[in-house]
Amino acid sequence: MAVDTGSQPPIQIGKELELVKHYVMLGIVMRILDHDIRIIGSTATKLPRLYESILRGLQDRVLLELANMRRQFRESGIQVNEEIRSKEGLTAIYRCRGYQHTFSFLWTFVKAEAERLLKAYTVH
């Protein structure tokens, strides 16, 4: 068993980091879908129930993936502790293998990645 000597945590590369990044992005996608569902209900569109049902279907798929990821996190000892929003972007703080790590996304990346993820859900 390794003893923590106050040294820097190991650099996170690979599966765990990608899982956490994807998880954080799916959380953003959920917020976008929640927002858009509320907007559709309050705007004068010709087919509001259709649009809302499409968005809710996407939301259900994202929720299923998030639930699966949480199970993977429990099995791998990963815990997302905090997400901090700033003017520049989003920073996530998480624990993996006993060490705390952080990463940041610029808002331009978050927007583009959220669109890419939503597009991928509509294609499948």
C-alpha cells in the first residue's frame, strides 16, 4: 500500500479521465434539455407536444447513460465532487484512486461538445 507523502497526484490519463469528462458533459446536456423543454412549453410552436416528446426521449437516453456511468464510478472509486462555473468555462473537481484531480473546459468547447453529443443521440 502506497503512503501519501503530500506529493502531486498522478496525472489522470485514460479511461477514468474520459469517463469523468463525458459524465460532466452529459450533465450539461441534461441542463440544456431541461431548459429547452421548459421553453417549448411556453412558446407558440405548431407542434409543442411533438417537440417536447422528442426532447424527453433524448433526456431519457441521457439519464440511462448517466445511471450506467454512476455504477461504473462506484466500481472504479471515482467521485465527482464539484463543478465550478466561471466566465471563461467550467471546472470539475473529482476524486479517483484516493487523489483529487481537476480539469477545465472553455465554454466554446462545452457548447460544441454538447451539440455533438445531442446530435449523436438523435442519430442512434
